[in-house]
Amino acid sequence: MNADDFPTPDVDVDSVDPESLKDRIDAGEDVTILDTRMGSDYDEWRIDGENVTSINVPYFEFLEDEVDDDVLDRIPDDREVTVLCAKGGASEYVAGTLAERGYDVDHLEDGMNGWASIYEAVEVDRYDGAGTLLQYQRPSSGCLGYLLYDDDEAAIIDPLRAFTDRYLDDADELGVDLTYAIDTHIHADHISGVRDLDAEGVEGVIPEAAVDRGVTYADELTTAEDGDTFEVGDATIETVHTPGHTTGMTSYLVDESLLATGDGLFIESVARPDLEEGDEGAPDAARMLYESLQERVLTLPDDTLIGGAHFSDAAVPAEDGTYTAPIGELVAEMDALTMEEDDFVDLILSDMPPRPANYEDIIATNLGQNAVDDEEAFTLELGPNNCAASQDSLAGD
């Protein structure tokens, strides 16, 4: 049954917007969620947390006039329950069915699609370069981006297509011109916003090293080579080629204070090396990553902040709420960064999670080989990012 085909409940059911639900979770409030999507979708990604109780009962269990007692017994009747589905139609119906039976329920507006629309901007307090640096956070997928602004100029690193208007609106609100939209690499887990921002008059930038992967639009954008710089007010963004996750993987040193590492290094793990050349090419890519980390990243001052393009459930944010950490702290806490090369390669090949959902279609789209509309683009990138080499944190090991 299509979500739009579900009848309106006979009782009024309150709805909760995604931002309010996240605020409750972030505040440490105990939250109980009834996720009515199919089990396979639930297993792939869901709303989780230390104070979140999540229950999966597919919506079809509630379609009969007499819902089985075994189903109802799985749903707590002593607390408020938030029902969700993929888009919001099934959850409203299920919540109504439960409300008729005396349960205290509401439902999540727009379901997991609504959850995927949450996008927060948090200032990086420990950034000490010129201007101000914000970290954009998408909790549904762990995607991170960076907005640097100084004087009347701004640059966005690793923008998402789904939030093109958000970046432009934020720049307007800050009273700055969004000058650059910069990608670290050809992403495999989300659709890049660089081309859409370029079409809006922002200078789109992609790594020169990524062009050989088959980028069809390279002539339309600026390509950044190792050592190239971009000025944003009094701040300088320097291009640092750091291959490994992909051959074109490029980091950007933001005014000598934060290295935006894309998917090369995260605060809880290092990159997976198999998304470009598959399992066969992963060992060579892992050695390339080791060299990049040792020679291009870890040679920076210890107080240089690392800010990746993603965070996982295993990541612990800093005191300012950002997923950033100084290089010296990561070296002290992550054995992978002090291992010999062979041990490093063995480690990161040993526990790689499943590849991101739809990653081949997403790569093709980001190369310009596959054209999709906004709705399809949004759907393609739903789910976890899985760009790290391990599902668990390597920090503190």
C-alpha cells in the first residue's frame, strides 16, 4: 500500500516535527519510537541513541480490523510513543489505530524523509584562523560540511545538493557572498551540491586529481591542484592532495587551523579504501592512504584540528558540539595512526562495513554520468554513510 493511500485516522493524532524530536533526544529525554517500516529498511538505518528505545513493527501488522494481541503487547502502554515510517502516511494511520486503543502516541512528520532533512550549523570554537568556521551536521547520515566566512566572503566545503538553498540563505543572513563551493572528492554516499551552487553563481571547485575518474563537467568548474589556494576575506584555504579513500581525495587546510579531510581521516576512524577500485584495489589504496596520513596530514602541527566529511554513531563530539579533534589528540588515541604500514593495511581491511546504499548510482551522478531530479537524488542518499574503515571507533583503542 502506498503511504498516500492510508485512510485518515478516526481520532486526532498529534504530530511532532523532526527538529523537536531531535531536541528531545539531545536533551537526554527518554524517547520511545515505533518504527513501522519494513525490517530490512529498519536494519539498514534508524533513529537511535542511548536514551532512545526503538521498536520495529511493520505497518502491515496494523491493517486488519483486529490487531493481534502479540503485536500490541510489543508496544509500551505506560509512556508516550512516537510512530514513524518512511514518509509519514503509514505512521499517522498506525498512530491513529493505537490511539483508538488508548495508547499515548504521536507520529513523526514526513517520517524518515523528514529526519533526513535535519541540517544543523555549529560553530567550531577551537578554530583560530581568520573569520568564523561553521560545521554543518546531518544526523541522519552523518554528513559534515564546513562554511568559512570572513569580511563579506564565504566558502562551503563538501556541500550537499539537498541543501543548496540553505547555504545561499545562510550566506544572505550572515551578510556575505558565497564565493566558493568546494568538494574534497567524488562522494559515494550523497549527491554533491557543487554543480548546483555553481549554477547559482558560486565558483564550483573540484580536485584536479579526481577528473580522471570520468568527471563529465570538469571544464565547467575550477579544478584545484595540490598547493592551490583560495582566499576568503583574510583567510586562506590551501589544497592538500591526500589520496587513499579515492585517488582524487583532497583535503583543504583552512587558514592553517583546521584540515577538512573529506573521507581521509575522521575523529573516530580512518577511511575505507574500497569504494573506487573495489576489493581488488583496496590493498593498494590502503597503502596510498597510509602514505597520505603519514606524510601530508600527521606532519601538520599537533594543534591543527581535523574535521572529516562524516561522523558515525561511534564518534564523540567535542565540547563545542562539533565533530573535530586536534591531530595530537587523535595520534594519542588512535593506534592506527602510529602503526607500521603492513599492520595499518591489515587493520583497515579487516572490518569494513557494508558499502553505502546506492553508492554506484551516487558516484555516477557525482561524476555527471547519471542525471537525476531532486527527489530521486534525495532518495538515493538516504541511509548511513559507511565511509569509514570500521563500524566501531578506532579512537581510544
